[in-house]
Amino acid sequence: MNETLEHLIIRTAREDDLPALAAIFAADEIGGHGDTADESARLDYLAAFRAIEASPSETLYVAELDGEVVGTFQTAILTKLVGRGAKSMVIEAVQTRADMRGLGIGAVMINYCLDEARRQGLKAAQLTSNMARLDAHRFYERLGFEKRHLGFRMTLK
């Protein structure tokens, strides 16, 4: 393991992580989600954080290194009628801070998800990735994910 990663901690996000998370999301030039580190958006992030925190099926995580948030991801457990009630983990918003990319933090975060899914006895783990994120697609394939479905999205006004 990379020496840097020996001290990497994956933990549930806390409210005081919100400024660091907003900064990570705001630095994402591909995502186009309208994220900002501006203080004027704090209440939006806080409301979303509290909704996730209150959900029995969703968890927001951070990767922390030497006391700093260097990555994040969110999971949701989905129970489907198809597959006779199969449960799967949906992995969302996987982001590593730009200056920390290439160190293996993303792999640690994804492997954490997969270990947790196995621990819970889930049948599958799934994620979607922006079509423009070709490096991310190669990364997920290296970790064992297969391109099996085509996703569609509609932005509602």
C-alpha cells in the first residue's frame, strides 16, 4: 500500500465537513452540478446533509488524511422487487480532491463500498459515471466494474 494511504481514514461525514465537501464539488469542472464553495450555498448543503443523515438507507462518507478531507462518496441501499427483493448498493458522487488524485484514494473509497456491500449481504454494487469521465470509466473497470447498462437522465425544471 502507498505510504500516504496508511493513514487514510474512511468515516461517515459530519456537518463540519461541509465546507471541504463543497470545495471538492465546486472544483469539479466536468460535473456541472452548480456546486460552489460560496457561503451563500451553505444552507442548501446543510439541508441536503441533514436529509442524508436522517435517511436509513443513505450514507455520506469522507476520506480523511492527516485531518483533512481528501475525498468523498455517498451510498444508498436499494431494495428492488425484481430479483426477488435483491438489495444493491448504489455508489454516488465519488470525488477525490484534485491535488490528491492518482494516489489510490479513489480505489480505497470504492473498495470500502464493496467490502461494506459484501458485509451487508447485498447482491450487487452499481454506480453511474458522467459520459465525459473517460479516466473514471477506466478506473472503475480496473476495479472490476462492467459496463452493463445504459443510463438516462433528465434535468427537471
